[in-house]
Amino acid sequence: MLSNKTRIPHLLKTFDFHTLFIEELGWDNYTNVLEVNVGTLIFRLQAVAEKRGVVIFVCVSIDDGDIPLASIRQIIEQQVNLSVREHIIIYTNQIQTEQVWQWVKRASNNPAEYREHHYHVTQPGTALMQKLQTLTFDIDEEEHLTLIDVVSRLDTTFVAKVTKHFYQRFKLEHDVFLEFVTGLEHITEREWYTSLMLNRLMFIYFIQKRGFLDNDPNYLRTRLSIIQARQGPNRFLSFYRHFLLRLFHEGLGSSTRNTDLDDLLGHIPYINSGLFDRHELERENPQIDIPDQAFERVFDFFDTFDWILDNRPLHDDSEINPDVLGYVFEQYINKKQMGAYYTQEDITAYISKSTILPFLFDQVAQQHPDAFRADGPIWCMLQQDPDHYIYSEVRQGVDQALPSHIAVGIHDITKREGWNQPADPLFALPNETWREHLVRRTRCQELREHIATGAVTSFNDCVTHNLDIGRFTLDVIERCADSQVLLTLYRAIERITVLDPTCGSGAFLFAALKVLEPLYTACLRRMDMFISQNDIEKEVIDVFHTILTNIQQHPNRTYFILKSIVINNLFGVDIMREAVEICKLRLFLTLIAAVARYEDIEPLPDIDFNIRAGNALIGFASYDALQKAIQGDRQRKIDFDDQMRHFSEQATQTNAAFQNFRNMQITNSVNSSQLADAKRALQHQLELLSKELNGYLAASYGVVGDITLDQWRESHQPFHWFSAFYGALQSGGFDVIIGNPPYLSYSKVRSDYRIEGYQTERCGNLYAFVVERSLALLREGGRCGMILPIASVSTDGMGELQQLYDQPFQWHSHYAVRPGKLFAGVDMNLTISLFYKTFGSHQGRGYTTSYRRWSNRVQGDRASLFPTLTYVSNPQFANHTNHFPKIGSTTEIGILHRMLAHERKLCHYAMHRGVTLFYHSGGRYWRKALLSKLSSHYKPFIVAEHFAPIVLALLNSQLFYWYWICNSNCMDVVAREVYELPIFVLETADVKVFQDLIDQLFTAYTAHSSIRQRNGTRIQVSELNVDVQYAKPIIDEIDQALAHYYGFTSEEQDFILNYDIKYRSKISSGVAG
């Protein structure tokens, strides 16, 4: 039974599931209705088809119109499972624009795996249709078809993305292709050229599937066959030399062709882009050749996947799309060895919008302060509808009346027995307890009041309160009543410079693109409306007309917007040339994906001067840095003024050539030959300038001689920001700098290159150097956002880096590595740091969050991570060692304040002789201190015998666990957290009370201990392992005793007793950890 490929998309878009399954997929008629109760909500599921006991249900959303949250979908599915074991549930919204297809894989001894596919009617639905093909049953199959067969089909259909599989094959094929390349002497050159060739071929695979190459979706395969058919005795035509090089350089890379070339290549567009320029390896090694077998093998590999260009915000879950290439690149080059990792979209989106949007409106507010008055229209819009700008995850369930058994505990701490249990789905976010719901509920109510009373009056406030700044920005544009304000914003968008100094495959640059594109679009749409109203100044109308007329000259507005952003706004640098190539490739694919028709194709931009290869840490970052180097060169110091004037003139000329090259691409008013001439002139100018700058920089390193200079240049790969991005730096610096710098010890690269002049050199990690350089490259009033190891704000070893944080306005949010982690391959706790570089009245002011945990095993838990961030003002207690505690509530501020108020530290009781206690330096969820050393992970602390029970109580307490989390790297207990622990005056304590508690505690430890054998390659030892959670009732008593001496309030004490309990104690919580 062959499916009608044109009918299936129509049935999907019209939500006609009965016809889809019965007539197109060969399923059987089946009618049944199930009603499922979730709290007070009733869901109706209509069966539309069945096959051997597997039932297809359709669940239409309830009155609010939206598809139920993932947590509620799981409850619904569990209820359906009681009636029908094997099933698919298709959830739809009432206006019939969205679908969620849900299937659950159940296997013995394994948790249920929820697999879902999201579909929106604006999508082509290609991936969903591909999945449905596997659910098609022919009549010939009916006789022997069983339930097991159908379930097996479902398992095949609802599989995860093939990204990992593609990467594994890609790595293999890359290595095989490499062996075919001849004409390049060095392995590094062959590796580089192999990557370049595969990038070019992948780009072509994407566009040929769109029909852009001679209207042939198998263009490369077809042309390979044609070339091979022309071969004969004594006539061998290499596909690479006879066809591919001409396709690249004379076809896709040139706007002028002769008839013979058209016959060879067929009807293909002029792409430009720099990707198909004659590469430096090709220019310097004309003898390069690759046999046909290499391409046959690559095409066989590529043909096993579907290549789908898709840049919609609601993207199709395609087999291979441009996003996959970023993952493939990051995995292929094994950047973990270089301390770099692939950054997921929720991270890049959060950092990008939290930096780019505030910067843009800062620029507008400076020119139009009246529009941004506290009582002005912009902030009044926010006051009038607070919920519109509070994330739905924050609002989830807060307007429902609390169950009485939960509400009673709000004013009576003794009646909170159920607060650590999972909250009902109507109230809860995924994996949320009642205690967490009540915290979120209180925050939402306070936030609503805060906004409604006019307390939010800046974009800094929007970041601090974690509002939906993207939605707010678009509403500001769409409701803008002042044409001058709109024009100023549009100009700011045109000019903003966004840099990722260690860009990798471009994850952050793509996030910036996604932030800027809707702003461009909204501004143009608002200009259209202003012109139609015709009630503004003629001067502004003329400007709007000019802008819109220019865009109308291009066949595709979206393409023009994306191209403008890529050329004018995005800049990146990476030490790996392959990274740069992949980044550019992905940007090109994003652009070409916006084009639906062949006739609308415009030349892609050449961004070789936007996305650059080089070492971001080595090179002159500013005019001042160059000035110092020349002053330090004795031979050239005498000509100092002339030299500086020379470099300034050269840099100005280079920047002018760069601006000219960019403008030529925006206007499309020149042919490929003129563009190539302009590019060569710019390259020549940059090469001359870089050569001179390299000489001065090498001299400062003590390098002399041409041979030595060449070796130094090869190893250090200097990148001179001063010349490469002169325009941005001459304007004061980059406007926004974002990224994920490498987390790599300096000692691991010191043999390759050496840094000089960094304040943070003693920090000993590349990420510290990148942050220092980024803050130096950032303009006054600029914004910076980086994801960094949590040690950046939590350890003494990063002291020099933390000193750089003294000036800028800042926000720090903190993320655990267990049970969930922010991105794969990084087994460390992380901090996202946002900076606003200002030396005004807000100097050094900062905000912080608590240490956030979530579970990757619970669907939807990660999705609510960023929307529910809660910042509080960094208390900055003068007598506290750590200036960046991980605190997320006023309750925590109160606890730390009361601890510090006693003005005592545990170090005051440390002695050289006395009782030796041993605190555990490892462990993740509990803190232990004992009288014996169980392993090398236990460190000594000597105290007078009289105080030993009290100190043991302190170091085993949940209070110390909280304090350690707030102030450490959350992985190791080091001396600072122990010795600097704020304590009360121990002489005032009843030692007998604490001695009794410690005796009970150690008895409980013994009762719940076991021997753990560690058989590592270097460590083979037996050690006693204590399951501390079973001693929690006694530890609670210890914390209650400590609370009395610290003077904690009942709420503060309750917070400590239940801190992080969901993840720390499985026996105290029914929620997944």
C-alpha cells in the first residue's frame, strides 16, 4: 500500500487523523472514548484507529486552548495506560495549529521512556511524514502481523534524532576521505582540506535537495555519473578536477560563465559566500587531486540521510538539518581536549537576549530619555499587564486555590508534612514539590505586585526580575508611538556589534541572529504602519521610505534581514580553522534556508572578515597595547610618533576597505569580479599590516630572526584585534560579547603558546584569560555574557579574575552538575555571568541566584530552568570571605547575616594540639566529619577536646552543607570553607547536648554503612561508605540545636532542615532526583 505523498501533508494540516490512519496508513477502524481526570480537569480522548491492539487516540485541549504541559501529558498517558497498554496519543490545541505525538516505550526493569514529536502547521512536516511511513501497513502484511510487530514499528518510528549516528559515520568517512587526498604534504593540511571539501559537499547536498541545482535533488550523484560515462580508453576525467573545482570556483563562486561551462554544470545559481573561492591550499598546491572513489563513498554516506533546510523558530525534527553540523563539528574535533564544549540553545538564547536587548534599549534611552521615564508609556505598558511578561512557567498553577492540607502549613511550620512531596499536576512544574511550588507562587505574586506598582523601570530591572524580555521588546516596537524612537532603535540594531571571541561552530552567533531577526522584522513592520498613518514628520517618513524601498528591491525580505545581520552585526574568532569554516557554513545555510524559489536566490555574503581564525589571547587588542610594544622596542622607540602614525593610517585604510567590501555585498550592485578584486585588496592590506604587527609582538616575546618568527607565528597564531576589527575598537569596543570560553588549564597549552600581560595569568585557566580579554574589548556601556566554571566566583584561585568584577554591574546564576547537567561532556558546576560595563553610580552592584538543580530524567524539568531563575541582590557582607555567594532568597541572606553577626570563624578554635577531627573533602549531597580518617579524602582539623562535639555537630550539619554550597565550587570541601565557617561563641553552648547528638549520629552512621571497594588503575582500596540520609532525623536535631545558638527564625530553621532535600534524600521525597 503506497501512501499518497501529497495527501498526507494535507491530512496532517487539517487534523484529519481518522482518514490519515485508515485510508493512507492502512490501520483499522476503531471507535472508543476515554475520559481522564487530572485534578479538576477532564480530558476527552477519542480513538480514531487501531492495529493489533495498538490504539491511536486524539486528545483535544481543554478550555484554555493550549496543549497540556508535559507534566500533565504524562499523567494523562499513565491513566490511558490503565485501559490500553499500547497506544499513541496525539495532543492538539483548539485552534488546530499544533500537535504533539506521544508514545511511551515500556521495558521491564527500565523506566518508561516518553518520546514525543512536536508539529506545527507552518512546518513542512517532512520528518513527521517520514516517521509515518514506518507506520504504513500493506495488505500483504495482515496475515502474519502481530502486536509485537506493530510495537516494534513504533519503537523504530519514535527514535531520538540521528545526530549522534551521523557524527559517528561522519568521523569515519572523514578519516577515509583523508586517505584519498593527494598533493598535500602535511597531514594537517590534508585534514584541513578534507574538512573544507566535506563542508562544501554538505552545503551542496542541502541546496540540491531544494532543487536549486539544475532542478535535480541528486545533482552531485547525477553529475558524477555523467563525468564517469564520458571516460573511455586513454581518457580519464577526474570528477574532482574536471567538475567539482569548476563547479566551486567558476560556477557557484562566479557570476559570469561561458556556454561550455553551462553545459557542464547545468542551471545553477551564483552563490558567492567565500566558501567556493579558490582556497589558499588550492592556490598554493595546484597538484591536489582526489579520485572518484572518495566521492562515491561520501555520496553513499550522505544519501542515507534526508537533508532538510529548515530555519523556522518551530523547526521540524529533521533527520539532518544545519543545526546538526554544529554538533558534528564540536564532536569531531574532540574539543573536550581543548576545554571547549557544544552549548545548547537554551543557554545561548538566555545569554544572548539578556545582553543584546538591554544594550539596544540603553542606546535608545540615551537619545530619548523622556520615552523611558518611569511614568512613561513603555513602563506603563508593563504595569498594565504584568502576567504578559512573566513566564508561564512562573505562573503555572499559582492562581489555583491551594489544597487545605498544604495551605495550613503556610502560617504553621509544624504542619508542613506534605510539603516535600510531589505537587499536583495542576499546580506543578515537572518534578516540582509543594515546597518548591509555594516558593515559586510567592515569587510570582510578589513579582506581579512589583511590576504593577511601577518598580520595574529599566532593562536592567527586566534582567534582574527575569521577565520575558523578548516579548516585552517586540511589544515596545509594535506599540511604539514615536517615530523618532523607532528610527533610533532601528539604527542601533543596524550598528550593533556582537562578538564571540571563541566562537567554535557558532552556537552563540546563531542565538544572536535569532534575537536580532525578529527585531528587524518588527521595526520594518512598524515603519509600514507609520507611513500608512502619514501623520509624522516628512523627514522621518522619507527615511522610512528609503529603508523600505531599499529592502523591496530584494526578492526576499527575510533573506535580506538575515544577510544584513550576518554582515553587519556578527563577529567571531576561533583558534581552529575548521571551526571557523563550519561556523560560516552554518550561517550560509541559515540564509539559503530562507529562500523558497530558485529565482529569489541572491549571492550569499562573504564573511571571511567577520568570522576569523586566530588565537584570541595573542595579539594587539588595542592601540594602547601596540603603543606600549613600540615604546618597549629600543630600536624603534626613536621613531615612535612616526610608527604610531603609520599604524593608525594603515588601520584606518584597512577599515575603509572592509566597510567598502561589506557595503558592496549589501547593495548587490557589483559583479563577482569586482567583489573579488575588493576582497583581494582587503586581504593584501590586512596581510601587510599583520606582518608588521607580528614583528613588534614577536619582539616583545624575545623572538628574533625570520625562521624563528615563522615558527612563533605558527605556534601562537596571533590575532590582532586592533587591525582585524579596527572599526569596532575605534568606536570604543564591541557592543556585546558572548560565548563559552575553553575550560582548560594554561599548563596544557603553555608548551604551544605563551600569554603575556594578563592580570589573570595566576588563575591558570584559559577561560579567565578570555573573560579578561573580553572585558577589555567591550565598550563602555557594553554587555557581556559568558558561561563559566562555578569556580570563577567561588574559589580563591580565581581571585584576580574576581577583581575584574569589581567595576561592572553583574548577574551570576549557578547550575549543578548532578543530577542534570547544562551540556554533555562537562562534568563540572557552572555559572552564567552577565556584565554591564559601566563605571557610574551602579559600580560593582550585582545579583546572584541559588545553586540550581534539575533532573534530565524528568521530561520538561530542564525546560523550566531558565524561566524560573530568581535573582537577589548580592549582600556583599564586609566580613565574609566570599564576595559572590550563591544565594537566591531573602531567607538565605538572613541566615548568612545571622551567622556573620557573631563575628567568629571556626579558625578561631583551630589548634596545633588537641582532638583531631576529619572532615570529608568529597561527597555531593551531605557533609561528614568523623573522629577517624577513613580515606585520603578526609582532612584534619584540630580542636580543643571540650569543643570537639560542637565542631563535629557543625561539620555534619545541614547548615554547613548549605554554607558550603553557597561559597564553594560545590564539588570539593577545601580548608577555606571549613576554617572560615561563621560560628557563634562556642563557649556559650551546652557541650553535653551536642555530645549526646554526636553519639546518636555516629551510631546511625555505623548502622547504615558499607564497605566500598575501589578498583581503579591507580587506586585500589576498601573504604567505609556511609548512607547519611538515613541519619537525617538526628542531623535535624543537630541543626535545631545550632539554630538556637545562631538565633535563626523559625522560617530560617525550616529552610535549613529542608534545603535541597528533593535531591539529597530519596526517603524524604517522592520526586525524581
